[in-house]
Amino acid sequence: MRSAWKFFSSVKLAIVLIILLTVASTVGTLIPQGRSAAEYAARYGSLAGLFTALQLTRLYQSVWYLALLLFFAVNTIVCTLARLGPKWRRAFRPAPETDAKSVTSMRASARFRLPLTIAPARDRVAGALKARHYLLDQSAHDEKVVIQARKRRLGWFGSDIVHLGLLVILAGGITSGLAGRHAELALADGQTADVPHAAFQLRLDKFDTEYYPQGGVKDWKSTVTVVEGGSAVLTRIIEVNQPLTYRGISFYQQSYGWDWSRAQIVLEIRKPGDMTTFKTVTLKVGERAAVDAPDVTHVVVLRFVPDFVIGEGNQVQSRSDEPNNPAAQVEAWKGEERVFSGWIFAKFPDFGHGGEGDPMTGAKTAAKADAPRVAVVLKDYSAAPYSVLEAAKDPGVNLIWLGCLLVSGGFFLAFYWPPREIRVVLEASQGRVELAAGGQASKSREAFRTEFDGIFESIRRPE
Amino acid sequence: MTESTLFTIAFVLYVLSLVVYSSALFARRERWAGGAFVLAVIGFLSHTAALILRTASSGHAPFTNMYESLSFLSWAIVLALIIFGRSSRVARLGPYLMLIVVGLVALASSPLMPKGATPLVPALQSYWLWLHVSVTLLGEAFFAVAFVASLLYVAADSEEKKARLDALAYRAVAVGFPLFTLGGLVFGMVWAYKAWGTYWSWDPKEVWSFITWLVFALYLHTRIVMGWKGKRSAIIAIAGFLAALFTYFGVNYLLAGLHSYA
């Protein structure tokens, strides 16, 4: 037990741990965190297995990183406690310094005689020190008075308060990790969802994207209503940077998207030669619409993707949720005969007029090799937007803020509230008083010396 | 006068200040350094006016893209020079800090940096933008002072100079470290919690702020508890500033993450 205490009370250990944490943290920024196994395999080849085994791919949640933090915490606690006792005694229960010689060996010192008896001399010294906001401890022995004056005593504990704050932050982080809950709610307008870990629901009344006049998104706004026990409790607008908190659960505007799987499509059915339009139809993905033209009886939309790309195995995929390259897979029929089949593109209307196959996919369409009898153009598309709200319940957060407060306050004390102490020994001799004084400050020593000299000048030559 | 005119005037004055500082150094005319300091102060006033005009015309804090934040960082370094320059009695602090300032302003003025004030994306629309970025960059400006003092320490020849440089580096860290902790880490966590619902995501920029913080924690512990002063202390302060620089700069260009603004 004693050797463990000794081990953890070492500042050298703290330094080793700081260096290890620095190196480990750096490694975690060089290896992308939390990606898929396939991505690591592609990036690092045979090293990927080693990285995963060493938990380098989830480094900040790894056992060894957390162990490092825990060691650091224990080290901080022990180091702080081991140094607290002596500091405490110095600040609150100082041993009286009765020897005039050792008093004047302090950084600032003064020595002179006062033409007074001991009691008024003591009062004068005490008055001058109190005027500068010093707290006094006095003791009298025979014809000798010893005064200990100190101010800004909290400054001695600045670093301890910073350490306490860091431990509180760590405790907050652990609490968040163990008890924090995060869930995503994707809601379309009018949709209601149960809030996880809570006895109420959230309804999205309206989702809006606001744009600047010169383009660019200005804001995402979700108007939501909290529904509790079947009745609406409150309605609020959630924006980025403006979360809603209800019964300990906070809702953040996190993301948004469109429900492309149920997109509404507008198609123009044209004659390939002169491109005269037979008919314009509006239909949803998976639906069929009647055309009733000589060569086309009806059309079907099989699929829609907002950002068409050919992925692995020549599969059609959507690169993103944004409508960067909208494409629809459509078929046109004349009775039982399929007269058109393929992907058509809103931004490339010349592609995919049926026939030989798709120039972008290379996939063969089922249409016959002879000239196509119909052209289908993807005229317009739209999908219902939805809002993604993050529901978060994090009981560690209050500890984090408390810890931040302690760290900030501790820094202020440690750097800008340097304690000052002055010791005065008064000895009566031959109807006068011999005064010996010494003082020190841990920082801003020049300012202290000015104060010290001012105090003793006012004692020697009072106004 | 427009913002860009005032910014250009500031740039010219900073360059002049650097030239006069360097001449003072090489010609050993210490009095000239006073003139260089005055030039830097006038440049600073012009720069301040430029920042105010930009804030007024864009309607948001003047540090939402790389150009703006470089401009603000160089402004903060001149401010740190004004605060520490005279009292530190370190003749070389002025020229070397102004060299960094001119470098940053030149980078900001380069055609690589889009200078237009673009409207704020939703994530940046918060008063925490002011608190988080300004306090962090101020902290980094004082790290720059510690960096220059530490480099000069390593190169210094006399013990008297070394003692002064060592004290200056420590004083700069004593200002920069609390500011960086408060602005970069504390305000950053508060804002992240407000915007994203998580105060810490181990995003590369966050991790690099933490690394910078650890390096300066190392600086203080080795110094105060283990009594390391001088060269070893100087090397840690240099490493700390480089880490801060990487946090500010490198992370944006070399590592991907949430902090894609500036």
C-alpha cells in the first residue's frame, strides 16, 4: 500500500503519463476512427488486423487508453493529496516564526526601531497590515509580539482546484459514457415518434430549410410538439445551436434528408423523332400511370435515386442523399410489349432514350435493337423532406460544467492570485520597540516589494 | 475607407515595422526599435478598424474562414507584442514576432485565401463563435510569444539574456495557457454541446487541442515541480506552440473532421 502510494505520488509518473497520453492521442488522429473493417483493409492492408487488435481504430474508447486516463486520475489524486497537507498548514496554521534573524532573511525585509511601547507598536503594525487587507495571527511571548500576516491564501490551492476540476471532468466523462443516451429521430412533417427512454412523444409539425438570398443554407428549423399522455404539451422551434430540452432530454437539429424511396416523379412521354410530347404524367415510385398514346399504353417507375452512381458489381447506388444526379428507372409498355426500359437522367435528358442500352451503366436494356418507338424524359422529381433530430440524455454534463468551472477558477488562482505573507517580530528594549519584518510572494514579486516597502514606510513614519 | 484598404495599410505598416526592427537589430541602433514599435501600434489600430468594419458589414464575428481567422490571429499577436514588448526588455522579441505577423498577414492576403465574407452556415450562428474563437486565438498569440522567447533562449549567448527570455516565455505561457484552456477547451465543449448534443467527440481538432493542452501542462509541471528551467523548458514551449499551430492549421488541411470551417 505504501509503495503504491509512493509510486502514484511521483511527479515523474505524471510526466511519463502526460507524454504517453500525448503520443497515444496523436496516433488516434492519424488513423481514422470508427470506420468499417473493409475501409481499414483497403487502407492498411495486412496491418488492418493488427490495428484492430490493438484497438487503434477505436483508440479513445480502447481499454488501454481508458487505463491510461485512469492511471492519470489516480496519479493526480495522490500527487495532489500528498502536497495538500503541508500547503494547508502553511496557509491556515503556520508555525510562528519568533526569531528576528530568520524573519529578515526572507525576500523582502525591514528592520528599524519604533519610539513606542509594545502595545501601541503592535497596534500600528496591525493597522497598517489590515489596511492592505492582510489577515493576522498574533502571538505574544513576554516582551515579544509575533505577527503573521497573509493574504490571497486561496492562491496556494489554485493548482489543487485545477486538479480537482480535471477529476470532476473525468468523472463526468465516465458518467456520460455509462449513462448517456443518444438516439436519432428521423421525422417527416406530421409524423410522431416515441422518444427513447422517456414517457413522451415528439411530433414534427413542420421542417423548413431557409436559404440566404445569395444562396447557401441559412438555417434548418424543425417546429416540434411534445406530446405527453396523448395531449400536446408544448410547441417549439428547434434550430442548429438552439436545442429544446424537455424532462432532461435535449433535442438537437442534427441532419435532414428526403424520403426518395417515395419520390414523386414527373415524366414526359415523347415521340423519338420530332420529340412531340404524347403526354406528361405524374406518379410515385412503384406506381404505374396510363399514357394511352398510339405506341404507349402505360409507364412504370421502378426506382429513383437522387445521386446516381455505379457502385460495386455494376449495381446502381446513390452516392449521397442530395439530388446531384437524379435518375429514375422506368419502363414503358404497349399492352403486353415492353417498348422502353432503362435509367433516365434529369440532368442528361439525351441519355437513356431506350434501345441499345444505357450509356452510363452499360447495362443492356430489354428493348429491341431497332429504333425506339418512344422517349421518356425525367422532367421533375420531388420527395417529402424529413428532419433528423438527435435526442440526448447526458447526466454527465453537469459534472463537466462543474469541472470546467473549477479548472478555470483554479487557473485564475494559480496564476493571478499569488499569496503574500509578511512576518513581523516586535521586541521591547529600553523603552522602544525593535521591529524586524520579512515577506514573500510566490509571484509578481516587484509589486509585492512595492507594497511591502509602503507598509513599513507607513509604520516607520505615520502621517 | 474600406476594410480592405485599412487591412492593406496595416500590412504595409507591419512590413515597415519589421524592416525598421531588423535594421535596428543589425545596425545595433536600439533607439530605432522604438520607432518600429510605434509603426506596429499604428498598424494595429488600422487593423483593428479593419476588423470592426468587417464585423459591421458582414454582421458576424470576423473569424469564420481561414482569411478572417489568420487576420485575427495576427492582430492578436501584435496585441501580445504591445502587452509584452516593452516590459520584457527583450530587444529581439519585436522583430521576430513581427516576422510571424507579416508571414500570417501575407498568407491571409495571398490569392489562395478567399476573402469574401460569406453568410454563416447554421452551425456557426451562435454567440459562442465570438467567445470560443477569439479567446482561443488570443491564447495562441501568447503561445507565439513564448515560442519566440524560447527560440531566442536556445540561441542566446549570455546568462543575463537567457534569464530574461526564460522569464518572458513563462509569463507568456501563464497568460496563454489559461486563455487557451478557457477558449479552446471549455468554451469549445459548451458550444459543441449546444450545437451537436455532445461536448466531446474526439474529433481531430478536439484531440489536437487536448494534445496542445497536455504539452503546456508538461511545461508547467516540469518547471514548477521538477525545477526544469532553461533549455528543456524552452524546447517544450516550442513544441507546444507547434502543436497549437497544427491544431489551428494542419488539422484543417491534413485531417478530416467536424471542424471544417477554419
